[in-house]
Amino acid sequence: MNFFSHAVVAARRSEDPRWILGSMTPDFVSMAGLRLESVTGDTPLERGVAFHHTCDDAFHGAPMFIDMMEQAREELEQQGLDSGPAMAIGHVGVELLLDGHLVEQGGVTSGYRAAIEEAGHVGMLLRFQGLDPEQGASRWRQMVTRLAAAPVPERYTEPSFVANRLVFILATRPRLAVPFGREPLVYAWAERAAPQVAKQAKALFEQVEARLAAAGATPPV
């Protein structure tokens, strides 16, 4: 599940900006190239981080997500893409397209915007591996500034933008990178997959909610 989907699922339970921010924080930490060790002095933020991991477990084990990911992998492999990038695109690509679908359905929510505003104030509450608090807070603020300037999640509604992001994200991973000249396969897949993901999104999130309930997570309100 990508960060905007995390925010939407978290907001079904509470509109507390720190809680919603916490639900996205592990994704933001990864985007910053950091490793989170702990959260100090803020219970909603800490609970949100824990909820993020519970959500990821529920989402990644949902049968519909597994099927969607596998279908994408098979399509891309049949068209000549290696298994590494095909698997990565099937995983990350479906997640980004889901974010785009949620934006199309409900816009960029007020809960998400409030959480992003809070993000600039929590750097000193986060502890990162190998960094002292000041260094960690500085790296976190840099990521928040980049995120605020980026056209996301709004442009995840555009399959071509999603494809471009996938090619860019995977380029630094030798085993997952899309070979030069094969990028059109990714763009074509995103165009085909976007309406399919949208059609299945409601049922997929119902599966996720059922798995969250089974795991004892806080129910929606």
C-alpha cells in the first residue's frame, strides 16, 4: 500500500493529523533513504506508525492484491520484460494506481493535507539509524520539502505519470531496472491496468478491512 492509500485507510479511524501522518511515516522514511528506529514523545504518531505495518501486512496478503500483482507480472513477462522488473512493477505499480483511483474518487483529502502540514514539525520526535537527532531531523525536513513540492498524489491519476515514476524508482536497482528501450512496455501496461485497478479497488479494500479486523486493528468509525 502506498502512502496516500495508508492515509485514507487511517482517516477512516481518526482524523488526528499525527495519527494519519504516522500511518504514512514509514513510506516517507524510505523515500528519504533513512531507517526509522523509534518515535519519541507522541502517542498518535507512534500508533500511526504501528498501524502502517499492520495495514501493509493486511494489504500484501489480500488475495485480490496478490492476483493483481501476479497478472501484471505475467503480462509484462509475456511481452519480454525480465522477471525482476515485471514483479516490481506489478507490486509498486498497482499500489500507485490505487492511490490515483482514491484521488479520483475523493480528491486529496483534508486529513492528508493536515498530516503533511504536521510533517514539518515532527522531525525531532523521530530517531533514525546512524544519525543523531539533529541530523535525522534535517534529513526528514529535506524529504518533507521535496514531498510538498512534488505533484503527488494528484498525478497518480495519470497512468503515464505512474509509468514514469516506476521507471525512475527502479532505475537505481540493477536487478529491477527496466532495460533501456523497454520503457514503452511499462507505459502500455499502466494504461491497461489503470481501469482494471479502479474496477477492483472497492473489493480489494474490503478484503483489507476484513484482514485488519481479523488482526484486531482499530475498526473504522
